[in-house]
Amino acid sequence: MADPALQKLMLNAMLALPTPVLRMLAGGGVVFQGGRTLDPRFQFLANAAKGAPPMSSVPPEMARAGSAAGLAAVAGRPEPGVAVENLSIDGPRGPIPLRAYRPSSPDPKAPLMVFAHFGGGVIGDLETCHVFCSILAKCTHGPVLSVDYRLAPEHKFPAGLEDVLAAYRWGRDNAERFGAAAGQVAIGGDSMGGGFAAIVAQEMKTAGEPQPVLQLMIYPAVDLASEAPSMRTYSDAYPLSSSTMDWFVGHYLGSDADPRDPRASPARAKDLTGLAPAIVVTAGFDPLVDQGEAYAKALRDAGVPVVYRCYDALAHAFTAFTGAVPCADVACREIAGLVREGYEGRIH
């Protein structure tokens, strides 16, 4: 088996080649779909992945291992000056592993951000968003609490959601432990984690509990029954295709749950009024781009303060590609800047 460090070094050397060379190695030409042009490094990575079996063709255990190895090769370095602590809390069905990130120069007014990683509810762990959480902590000067929620198919819907809700409430009750003001907590996530973030805000409203300071949703999966045009336009996108999304949903929901249930598809909730200010971010080359944009519009129409950004040249899961795609690293820092502005009340 090849040395992972050597593989990463070789990949970075390839990705440092000039754009025309990268495009030539990726089959030549420019990838232009739906009015968008794909970043050349994502184009190269997508072409390199064509020889691998699709995630939808392998068991979840194999998908998790393959995803972890692939993401390790494209990950950046965690931010310096951010202290990391692994801990565990009691969850609804057992312990929930968490990872806390504390910046060296904290702002005592910044809330604690509870964050849920991507992975369709089937893959991913604390390493999946490790670098991005460190960027969030460093750039916002606020603590971050990452949640290692239960995964399907071993733990189907709503198990993962229940863990994120439990972690959110625990974070709210223990915010001072991490240097945040008492009771001040935000919720965030990407992909399925972004869907969880939306659901947490809705669940707080239903339960009559305080809203988060902010909700951050990055390329969120907010409609598991979506038939939006982007599901077809970007059906073969890398690293998330429509068939892979179907595979995730099948494992996550099983045969009994309704994908239109608002606790699975928060975009289908009937009343979005009174929810926390939101930052919604999408990637252009992503089957989920339309549903993320539509949810941002629905929130705005309901009177919720919203900032919406689409990174047209990037693909799904770009928060994990900071070591391989410079534009992804820039986007992650811009998102952290938006969060900082949100903490300061500058979302209108």
C-alpha cells in the first residue's frame, strides 16, 4: 500500500501545475455546465476519480474508509493557534463524541458554534470537518464544537439528528466552559449537517426554546425529495452525484421514513417565520445547489435575515479540499468572515 504522505505530496505537485496543463491532463477543454465553469483542480480530481467504483456500488463501511483516505489527501493543515479538545457527552442512545476548538485570541462576545459534518448521514466523522472547524474558530474568534453523530444504516433517521440536537442543547447549557457567553450558541453544518442545522432552528421554534444566535448552512441537504433542475444538470458531478445522493438517502431514511418529512427535509416546513438569521452557502457544481438557493429565498420571504453565497466554480464538499483547491480555502475563510459578521449582527 502506498504511503499516504507520499500520495498527498504527489497529488499536491500535480495540482500545482499550470491551469492549461491540468485541463489537458483532465481530458482537455473547460467543463462548462449550467452557466458555470468548474475550477480546474476540481476538474482534475473529478477526472482522476473516474476509475474508482462509485460510492453507491460499495457497502457503507468501505465507503467510509475510501472517503476518509480520499479526504486526507486533499485536506489542508489545521489553523495554528487553535486549541483542540476531544470529549464525550451522554446522548439519547449512548455517548456522543465531540471535538472542541478554542482560538488563542477569543472574543468573549462570540457564541459557541455547534457544527455537524457532511456525509449524507452515512459517512464522515470528526476528521471530516477538522480543518474547516479550526478555520471557523480562528477567523471568528469564537469556539466551535464538532459533533460525531450516529450514522446510518446502523442508526437510521432520526438518530443522527437526535445526536446533533442533544449536542446543541448541551453546548447551549455549557457555552461558558468554552469561553462563550452563557447560553450563546450558533448552529452550523455542511451538506447533511447543513440540513441538521436548519432542522435544529426549526425544532427550537417548535419546542418554544430560544433560537440560535445564527444558523450556518453550507451546500445544505434541505430537501431529500428534491426534483430541482440541478439534480439533473449536475447529476454526474464530483464528488457528489445524484446517484450517490440517492444512495445516501436510501441508507439514511430506510424504507419506512418519508423523505418529505420536515425533520428530514426542512425546506418542506410550512412556516419559516421567526427563525435565526441565516448564512446559506452553495457550490455551483452540485446537485444540491438549487435546493440551497431555494431555501435561502424561502427564509428571506418569511422575514428571516439571510446572506446567500454561491461559489460557482466549486463542487460539493469543498470545505474538505482546502489543501488541494486554493479557491476552496479562500471560500472557507470568506464563509468564516460571514459568520463573524453574523455574530456582530450584520446580517439583514
